Amino acid sequence: MLPITANAFDRMWIECEEDYLATVRRVGRSGWYILGPEVAEFEKRLATYCESAAAVGCASGLDAIEIALRVANVAPGDKVLTSPLSAFASTLAIIRTGARPIFCDVDSHGLLDPEAAKVEFERHPDICAILPVHLYGHLADMEVLSSLAASHGVPLIEDAAQAIGATRHGIRVGQFACASCISFYPTKNLGVLGDGGALLLSSASLVEACQAIRNYGQSSRYVHDVQGLNSRLDELHAATLTSVFLPRLEYWLSRRREIAASYLDGLDHPLVTLLPGPDPAGAAWHLFPVMVPPERRVQFMDHLQRKGVQSGLHYPFLMSDQKAFVSLFGEHESDRLMVARRFAESEVSLPIHPYLTDAEVEHVINSVNSWNE
Ligand SMILES: *Cc1c(COP(=O)(O)O)cnc(C)c1O
């Protein structure tokens, strides 16, 4: 049974190998490897699955965010409100558009706090876009954030890299945002054997602009109206998403939700605080975060490791503290990011991939509960 790891690609491969190899043969034989029928077909299926007006594939989640910001007319020098508690890519995408991140504190779920966002708009009335991160697979409060965005006349773009398939009290990814950014990095809930990403769009009118940017800014053959990227989703990855991975997503999500429910029910330790999120039944449960006292965190993780349970940190450093960004903007007033900082110091992620067996889930629960602090 041991060790229990954060991901189990070997188990996924055993289940998917036949379908995957058949798909490789199909694409190989087609003789078309970049921006062909497989990408178009997958985009159609992804948009249908997510109930979006359209989807556009690209090379990564990072690129999806950059493309979304650019088609939302975020320009160099503009301010973009975002969460400091995220993967590096959220903030890096803002920087790559030439814009400047304005970091806003998170709420008790680790999600962009709408009340703190209102305060940031008072301090920076010239904020040009809002980029919430649906961390851990929980949706930020998109209803309140979208009315805030509307009242300031700025676009709302979601970093949904961890949240495909998530809902929050019936509200789903993409419902309130002009663009939602998805990643197909292997560890994500819907991954490929490599890199990939996509934008979900609320309006088909943005499709051509996204398609141009992902392909060097080319609007028609040899005609370039903007300086784009090389950010194409490969035909092979698109085909495997259509034929191998997307058809399994609902089952994977339901297994993640089942494991989360078992953890929420079974974990019971005075020093371990559970984070059920705003809607545990609707969340995509990309990660299962808990909080422990900061001074005990190393000891807790060592204990889990001795029990054969791998744990992780999401994320130990705030974006506002990263050298790459501090060198651009200087130190951020840290008292504004108190809750985010508490997450950075206290959070520990337990394994929650869909191939965990019931016995393994039980073992994780027992290992946490038997922590002898
Ligand atoms: C993974 C991730 C990204 C970046 O996706 P890539 O495909 O690795 O570029 C962005 N934001 C969040 C929250 C992520 O988890």
C-alpha cells in the first residue's frame, strides 16, 4: 500500500494505456500534428462540458492567462487585482502582459476576499482587471466579484487551472468571467502527458483574437496584426483529451469528492484544522488542504512521511514575497495580506488523487489522527 503519494500516474496509465495508444495511432496516421481537426473537436467538447460559449486550446495554463488578459485589453502599465496565494503562473502571466499585480488578501477558504478587494479598489481606483484564483478547486465568490468588476467597468478573468468542473452553490466556472483559464499540466484534474491549456470564453466574439495570439498573432496566413505567442495545443494532446481523459473527468471528480467527504468526516485532531471550502460538494478538490500551527508543520509532515503519506505545501511563499516580483515592485505592505500569510505558514496538502483506494484513504485518516504532537 505504501507510500501514498500526491499523484499516481502509474495507476492512471494502466487504466488509460489502450485508449491512449489507439489515439496516438489515429493522430500519427492522420499526418496532421498542429492546429487541425483534433484541436477543433476538443475545443467544441470542452466548451460543451463547461457550458461555455467557446473554448480555445493553447500550450499551458500560464499562456491561457496571458492570452485572456491581452484579449481583455489589459495593457502594459495596467493594474490587475489578484491573489498572492497561488501558483507562480498567475502573477507571472500578469507581468508578461506588462501589467502590474495588485495583491489582495484571501478569505478563510484561501480565495480572493471580495471585501479586501473593495478596499484595494479604494486604494487603486485605476485597477483594470480582476484575476481571482480558484485555489484547491474551490470557486472564489464570483457573484460578488462580478458585481464589483461590473461596478468598476473592468473585466473578470478566472484562474481556473485547479477548478475545471467545480461549482459553488450552483454557480460554475465560466459563468461570470469573460475568460476562464484551464491547465492540462499532468497533475491537474484534467491532465495530459505533457503541457497544455485552454481558455473558456463567455462570448464567441473573442475566439478569433485568442486564436491569433496563440499562433504568433496571425489573423490570416502570413498576416500578423499583433505580436502573438507560439502557444498551440498539440493535436496529439487534444486528441488524448477528447478520447482518453475528458470522458473520465466526471468519474475522477466524483472520486475526488468522495475522498474529500471521507477526510472531512474522518479527520479529527485538535491541531489539524479542516478547510471544507465554501461548497465541499461542488468543489473540484484538486488539493485537500488542512492547517496546522506553523511551528508544528515540519513535525506534522515528518510524522506523515514516517507513516508513508506524502504531503505538500500550497503555497509556502506568497507571490508578493517572490524575489522575481519584489525586484520589480518592491516590498508589499505585508499587513494587508495577513490571511494569505497564515495559509503560507500553516497549510499542508494531503493526497487526494482519484486513484487512492479506500484503504489508503483510511490510512491517511488514521495517520493524521494518530499524530502525537
Ligand atoms: C498549474 C497552475 C497554473 C499554470 O498552469 P501551467 O499549465 O503549468 O502553465 C496557473 N495557476 C494555477 C492556480 C495553477 O495551479
